[in-house]
Amino acid sequence: MTKYFIYCRKSSEDEERQVLSIEAQLQELRDFAKQQNLFVVKEYYESKTAKEPGREIFNEMLGEIEKGTAQGILAWNPDRLARNSIDGGRVIYLVDTQKIVALKFPTFWFEPTPQGKFMLSVAFGQAKYYTDNLRENILRGIRQKIRRGELSAKAPLGYFNEPRLRTIEPDKKTFGKVKEALRAFATGEYTLTAIQRKMFSLGLVGKTGKPLHLASIEHILTNPFYYGHFQYRGEVHPGSHKPMISKKLFDQIQIALVQNGKPRKKRGPKNFQFLGFATCGVCGYAITAERHIKKSGLKFIYYRCTHKSKTIDCTENRFLREEVLTEQVKNLCQKVSLPDEWREKFLAKLENENKESRHSSDLFAQNLRDQISVIKIRLERLMDAYLGEALELPEYQERKNALMAEKKTLEEKLSDFERKGNHWLELMRNWIIEANQAENLSKQENLSRMRNFLVDTGSNRHLAAGILAVDFKKPWDFLAKTNAEARSAEAISLPKRGSILMWT
């Protein structure tokens, strides 16, 4: 008597997308076996796709057939057994070697004859064709969604997948909370662990109710989806969803992530005012602080290079006293300050420029549009180079992502400029007042405020040969480059409008 195995399978997709569930297949096959008087020795079932080889239960069943435990298989349809050439060929080979003498299907006829084996191979081929064609249809649909600016994936935190429209929409419960967390991290005052605690206090938690993992938080901080783009298979595309933050804020988050991303060990109350403020101008590593106590009982604080570089032989061995460093910080604050007597002259100059601003505003906006058009052309040429096999995929994706980020930045600047009009005049006025207030910082002897002022207005703060240097950002570099003795009523001029807008 021929012994049979019952084999049932469904894909790993949702049940409603299956023709029959495993329970329904089992019931149908049991009834069929009873009607045909078939002797079933064991039932096998699993939830796994058959488009690729490697099904554990299926391989176990064929292994038992090779041992002679059974000589037949009872399944709902040939596509339940195989949707790939390897598994289909294996079943046919077992029929050829008479390890399988019978295959029974309620919806398909089979006999172990040349014609029967041919029809079985055709059925397996049709199943593979269906799978391949389904994959192409799915990929075509995904590509079309990408063209429309829709991400075909699970929505990130702060959004949800709208099932009816199949779009990604802001989640009213978490959208504002995630936005608050992103803005907080952009200030540079939070490490990953600190923002983890803040997000937990806001109610942003994982599936288990515990704080989000640091890796998940880092993914949120680097996800372009939040400023209006999305990444699919390593390539950035423009999205049609509602952005949560601006590209400018996203760039600030990336800077803060580099500076404060790694958790730091808590330091004791040593009161080092300029710890973590600057780096070594020779090797680029951090400047650390030490407290020395003389035999007389006097206490001094010194700053020096940590000498942690393993590739650069750092020659910076100078110890700089905190009093000397403080004096240099004062001088740098004064370097970008605006004296009281020049404040009114700058403001008067600004009012004169206000009358002539309309024409220059149009030129500035047109310049931004021209830059965006150039990037669009570069993107088209980049695509042509990739299609012409002049670029490998990783290089193409890296270049395209950089251009897409630059294009988004320019588009936001153009949008802000068109929306705010002559808002740059107000920004310039605020800058003049802030630069004037910087004059008094050095007189207040507030080291913390002076330190924060230089952090906000400059970058690349480094010590070399005992001298502190700062690369001032726009438009502060205008004051830094202007010699105080050369500021006369005839030579006075304001920073260019572009420097103000680029800065803001």
C-alpha cells in the first residue's frame, strides 16, 4: 500500500491574501484522502514562501521520502510544493528514481508517466512564472510610488501608514513630540543618552514601553524623511509627505550628532570653564584641562593637548594657563564686536540700503533659481552617466544623495526668501544689535557667556603654539576681517545680503 504525506503551505503574507489558509487546506486534503482511500502517515505544514529554496519542513519531508517512510505526497496544488526551479526539479527527480510513486492534488491531475511528468514540470514552471511576474508588478508599483514621492515602507516615528489612501501621514499623538525632540537635539545641548531620556519623558517609547534604543534614536536623527526626502535602497528621493523639520535644522542635527553623539562619562565638579571648547591645532585631538597645586598652595588650571593620535606625531607640548586663555577669548569676542559709536552708523547705512533693496532682491532670488536649475541638470547628467555604465551604483547613489541635499537646502532658502521678502533687513538689524552687545561681554567677566558666544559665532576652535584661533561664521567673519583702525565714516560698509541669508 502506498503511504502518503500531506503537505500544506502558505506564504508569509497576510492570510486574507492567500487562496486557502493552512487549516482550510488540511481539511480539504483530509476529506480528499478519505474519499480516495489514501493512507496518510504524517501531515507537514509551514508558513513560508516557496519562491526560493530552503524550506525546513519541506526538506524534512523529502528527506523522509528518500528514506522510504512514504512514497506519495498529497497537496492542494503543485504550486504548494514549489515555485522555484530547484525544489521543482528535486520533486521530479524523486519521481524519476521512483522514490515518489504518486502525487495527488484535488485541483490537478498527475500520473508518473512521461506525459504526467511533463505536465508537472509545466505546472511548476507556471508557478515560478507567476512568482516572477508578481515580483515585477510589485517593483513596478513601488517605482511608481517613488515617482509620486511616496515611501513604500513602514512610517517612521511621528507618522503613520494611512491604509485607505496608502500614504504616510503625520501622527497627531507623536508628531509634535518627535519634532520637539529633534529641535532639542539640534541645540547641541544633548547627547544620545540625554535625548533618549527626554524622548522617554515625552512618551516616545519602544514597543515594550521601554526607552528607545540608542541605535533607533540615531536612525531617527539621520533620517531624511523628517525634512521631506526619503531613502530607498540607499538612494534619496523627494517626498510628497508633510515635512516635520527644515533641511537647515536637519543639518544642525547632523553637526550636533558628530559633536555630542557619543555618550560621555560624567565628570566631577572640577569647574574647567573651557573643557571641550577647542581642539589641538596640530593633531586635531581634544584639549584637556589639569589643575596643578603649587607648594605655596596656589592653584592653577592649565590646558594642553591629550596626545591621543596614533598616526600624527603631535609637537604641541605647551601648557596654557586658564588666565592666558581667558584673555585670548576676550580678545576674540572684541574682534567681532561692534562699538557703540558705529552701531548708529551701521543702522543708518541699513536704512539707505532698504530703499534700493527691491532690485537686488530679485537678483538674489534669481540667483537661487539658477543654482537650483544647475543642480537639476547635474542630476540628469548623473543619471545618464549611470545608465551609460560610466558610474557604479554606490558612487551614483553617493553623488545623487549629495546633490539632492544641496537642492533641498537651496529650495528652502528660496521659499523662505519669497515668503519673508525683505526679512533680511530685520535679520541684519538684529545682527548689528547682537554684535554691539558682544562689545560688553568681555567687560562682564562672564567666562561661560563668552565661551558660548564663540561657540555660536565660530567653528574650528583650535590651539596651536599657545594661540587660540577661531573660524568665524558668516556674517561674523565680516567683522573679524575688518581692521578696527580702518573703520572710518568713508570706508564703512555692511556685509552682503547673501552672507546674512546664508547664515540664517
